[in-house]
Amino acid sequence: MARLRYTRDAQNDILNILTFIAHESGSQKIALKFTTALRGKCSDLASLPGHMGRPRPELRHDIRSYAFRGYVIFFHYVGDVFEVLKVLEGHRDLDSHFHHDD
């Protein structure tokens, strides 16, 4: 099982998702339930053997992704670490969020 780690960007993304859902729904409880489930999915992915998700070489050679309820979790494996890089709404311009200078 890989250790789960979130980059600062991923932490900020999840906080922004929490804020957005709370604002749109009018419910902090709904927002917390969603972001808890999102973090749970990241934990599930980290606990699975092998490399999960879809390779995303068009964004960067080492990135993989997994769709979750209208959002996309972007991650990579670094040794025994499953590192969540970004969490973005699925309709966003993904190229603008990743540097191509590996």
C-alpha cells in the first residue's frame, strides 16, 4: 500500500471545492460530506496494488487521473508514495494547470 500525500495545490483545490459546494448548496454539511468522500477515494486509490487510473501523457509523462463525481483527481506515484497533485472540475481547461517542462 502506497502512502498518501497531497501537494499544496491539491489541498487548496479540495478547500476550494468545499467552499464552492457550501456556497452553492447553502450547506456546510453537504460540502463536508462530498470532500470527505473525495478524500476517501484518494485513500482507496492509494491502498490498491499496482498503478491505478488513466495515464495522462498529454499533460505530463508521470501523471495519471481518476474521475470522481464530476471532478478529476490527478496523481502520480513517487516510490512508495501516492501523491495527489490536483483535483479539478472535469470541464476545466486541464492543459493550463500543468507545466510541460518535465
